Amino acid sequence: MDAETRVREHFIESIATKQAAAEQISHTIALAGQLMSQCLLEDRKIMSCGNGGSAGDAQHFSSELLNRFEMERPPLPAIALTTDSSTLTSIANDYSYEEIFSKQILALGKPGDVLLAISTSGNSPNVCRAIAAAHERNIKVVALTGRNGGSMADLLLETDVEIRVPAHRTARIQEVHLLVIHCLCDLIDSTLLGDGV
């Protein structure tokens, strides 16, 4: 297969995955947007975590809230738990990598906050521990997953929301996760400030 055909196949597969996602997960994205908006209206914060590309997504989401998405507005309280290298490395060194997010949640999380937990497989041990820590602090969880939801799906409570991308390939799941993040940011802005975007 030549390079141009290979590139086109990526586009075709990405479009098909997004079309399937639009049909299957729009409702859960809307529920997550409502949950996050209510959290912010109650003067609480949203924490986010993930590994690798999902860490980048966690930081992307946090930056859209702390700065702005598409609408001019006051900054909104959000923390990406992936960014403090001294904290991450000290916890990983002194305890284990599996606790890098959970210890931060236990220190910083308050009842009424929301955790955005991101894992393409749903099996990241440190994200699973983060979910457990969130529940310990009475924090609701929005889980961004893919495939079959992995271990994370089994940890979620009825008050949590799972947004499971209907795909198996990591790249396609990550592409939809980014779109979901933008949908959540838009829902938060429209809920807090109206539809004049």
C-alpha cells in the first residue's frame, strides 16, 4: 500500500469511528457535561488524570477551563493531576506509580468535586486507584474509556458517568476522547453562560 492510501485509510477509519460514537455516546457526554457544570455552579473543581496521551488530554481539558475554550469568561477551577513532576516522582519513588493520582486526590479532593479519569483501555492501575480515592472523598467520576471499558467500568457507581468510545484501536479512541473533551467544554460554557457562543 502506498503512503497516500495509508493516510486516507486513517481518515476514513477516524470518520467512521466518530460517526459511530456520535450515535452511541452523545447521551453520556451530555450527562457528563451536566455533572461537570453542576459541580462548577456549586463552586467546586474538576480534577483530571491519565497516562501518556491521556495525560495530555487531562492537561488539555484543564487548560480549556482555567483559561477559556471558545467564549470569553472567567477562569474555571480545574487541576490536571499529571503536571507536578516533583509530586509525581516522589510518590512513585517512595510508594508506587499506581498511587501518583490517588494520593493527590486524597489531599486535594473535596466532596462535590468531579474527577475526569481518562484511559483508552480502562485498565490503567493508577487511574483505577484514582477512581477509588475519588469515591472515598465523595467525588463523582466521569470516565473516558474505550474498548470494553476495562477495570474502570467495574469501579464506577450509579452516580458516575462512563463515556466509552466504541473502538478498539488506541489512536481512534484518543481522537474521539479529544472531541469529547471539546464537547464537554462547550457544554460547560453554554450551561454557565448561555448559548451565545
